[in-house]
Amino acid sequence: MKKSDSSQGSEDIAPSRQIDATIEALADWRGTTLARMRALIHQADPEVVEEVKWGGVPVWSHAGILCTGETYKKAVKLTFAKGASLEDPAGLFNSSLEGNTRRAIDLHEDDAIDEAAFQALIRAAIALNLSTQAARSRKKS
């Protein structure tokens, strides 16, 4: 797994270890859910970079942010930075639907998720980030 070597806030602790600590500290269904989603992200993209931003929020990136993993009392929220631009044939997005850019998946205790569809969203987010990056490169040339 490729992981970022720097983070905001705790420069001496690798982001992956910070995310491990966050999951461990939750010690309930939210930690289990966040850990499972993290594993699915890594399976979908072995080159994903883990970061921690905004006061401790896990962030997964590849040529730009793919998604964040926030935990709340009653939900684990996976917010896709460019979710509004992604096809979601399985209808996983169930939160932040009104915006023009982001889309999120809120998972509650005992919720199941279509793992293949989630991984397809991760791969689509990567493809979108790479195409945006390539378009910027062409403009600069």
C-alpha cells in the first residue's frame, strides 16, 4: 500500500498510523465500518495515498482527492470530492445530493454496501481525477 509520508497536524506520525489510531479509538461499529471501507479502497486502488486533513479526517487520494471518511455518532460518511460527476448506477450515494460537486455515502450501524459498486465508484473517481490532470497538462503545453 502506498501511503503519504506527511500529514497536517502530526508531522511525525504517518497518516496511515493516524488512521489506524482513529479506527482503534472508535472501538465500535464505526471503526469496523471505516476499516472495511478503507480495505475496499486499497483493494480497488493499490496505489491510493492516505492522508489526514482537517483536524483528523482520513482522506484517500490518487491524482487528487477520491474521498474522505468522517465518523459521526450515528454514521460513517464517505464523501467523494467529485461525486456529482460520477455515474452511480447502484445508487450508493445517499447524502449531500443537492450540491454541484460532492456526493456522499452515509453508512449506519448494520448497513450493508454493495462492495463491487463501491469499488467501481473508487475506480471512476480515479479515472476522473486522471482525466482532469491530463486536461490540465494539455492546456499548459
